[in-house]
Amino acid sequence: MTTTADLASESPEAALPRQRSTRGGAVMTFIARNNLWIALVVLVGVLILSSESFRNPANLSNILMQNAIIGVVSIGMLVMMISGGFDLSVGAAGGAVGMLTAFLSNIWGLPLAILAGVVLGMLIGLINGVIIARLRINSFITTFAIASVITGIMFVLTSGQSVVGASDALTEFAFQDLVGIPVLFIAFVVFAVLTSLILTRTKWGHWLYSVGANPEASYLSGIPVLAVKVAAFVFGGLAVGLGGIFLLGQSAIGQPNAATGWPLDAIAICVIAGTSLSGGIGRVSNVVAAVLVLGVVSTGMNQLGISPYWQPAVTGAIILVAVIADQLTRNRSHG
């Protein structure tokens, strides 16, 4: 064991390698924790230099606005994945929220319609959470079935037709900007910050990570595992409710299939962000970075004239690399 006396007698030359090693380890730790943000900065820098249209402020603002909604949904998916589950019904639920809000806005007015839409999203999350946590049914089967039920009900009630609502104020809000930054993106950032505070500064947040990592040990330590898991899906439903409201603002009409791509997109973003599919691991800041990385990649490929057929392949490759890198990191830490 190295004592204080040993350190005091150590020559400056001998201490240098240890200092360099410590600094090198700190740098590597910083890079590992912020690799997505570093990749985002490099990617944006390359595209700004490569494409004049990409560096247009209007284009950059458009990237932020286009990815704000899936960003909100992905934050909700993150919370559910930390708990050890995920939700394939977010797309169907988002469409249902938009249609209900559009329909009720003509009857109750927009404020009450928005409240009803958010409540619907949370109710769907509650149903998912109770079935998964109480009945212990796999989240894939549960949420896939719920998505099918919601989609069927929507098409039966509307005959597959869109619903036009009195949502002009919501549409105006969705396309506003503040000092050049879209209001929708600001709402996404605010939601991300609040979620991060909940996860890191509250008892429920700490319980959530514990339950996702080891539900049996959490139960034995007195954590209300059932309530924590259900609350995670209710929170995910809140995110879906907000996403559905924002989507209605952008499109001005409620559509049954408006958000069909949300489930896989949100899960992909969380996986790229390093969120564990088995639960217990995930960071809000990484999800924000992953949202922006995928948005920049998609827009950058369009600006550079690359065929849109390549975009799914590139997205898939990014996901695969993220999963492999995450697994290698876990193997190294356990080894």
C-alpha cells in the first residue's frame, strides 16, 4: 500500500506517469460519457462545411422543430425502459390523443380538449402499466395488443377519416419561435430537464433505477415495485399525450395513423443513447443528444443529395454500432 510518506519521497519524475495516467483516465471517462454530444458537434461541423443549405439558420431551426415531438416521446420511452419495459403502443396512443383533442376542441374548446388528450395518454399508460406490473405479462405482448386495440377502435369510430378541430391557436404555437429557436424544441428541452431532475433528485427516480436493475432485491428492500413500474408507464403516457397534442398543432388535423413510426423511432433513440433494454440504465442528456444526432443525419443526407432509401440503412447501422459498443463496454466493466 502506498503511504503518505512514500508519496512525499517519490521523485517528480516518477510521479509524472501516474499524473498522466490519471488525466488520461479522466479524459477517456469524459469522452465515454459524452460521446454522443461529441459526435453531434463533429457531425454538425462537417455538414456546415460541406453544405451551404445545411448551415442556413432556417434549416437548423427546422431540424430542431421536426425532432422535438419524437424527442418528447423518447423521454417517456426512456423512463419506461429504465423500469425494465417499453411501449409499442405510443404511436397508436399518440394518434388517439390527436384525434380526441381535435374532436373535443369543436365541443369543449381547445384548453379542455388538450387536458382530455393528455389524460387519455396517461390513462393508456396506466392500463399498460397495470397489466405489465400486476399481471406480469411481457411488455412487448401487452403494448402490441393495446396498440392493435386502440388502432381498431379509432378506425371503427372514424371510418379511417381525419378529424378537423378548432386548433388554430395550437397550430400557431407549434410554429412559433423564440429568439430563433422553435417553441416546440424549447418545450422538449424543458420536459427533458424536468425529467432529469425527477430521475436524479427524487426518491421515485432512485427507486426507478433500482427496480429496473433488480426488481426482486428492490422488493426485499421495501421499494413499492408495483407502484414504481405503473408510474413509469403513466409518465410515458404523459409524454405521449404531450407528443400527440404537439403533433396536432403541426398537422392541424387528427389522423389515426399520424404517429405510426413513434414506437420504433423512440426505442431506437433510447438504444443509441445507451439505455439498457433490460432496465436500470439510462440518461436523459444522452437521449437529447441521440434525438439531435439522428435528426442531423437525416437532414444532412437530404441536403447532400443522398438517396432517402439509404436513410433506414444508415439509421440501422448507427443503432447496431451503438448496441455493440454498449455491450463491449459492459463486458469490459464486468471483466
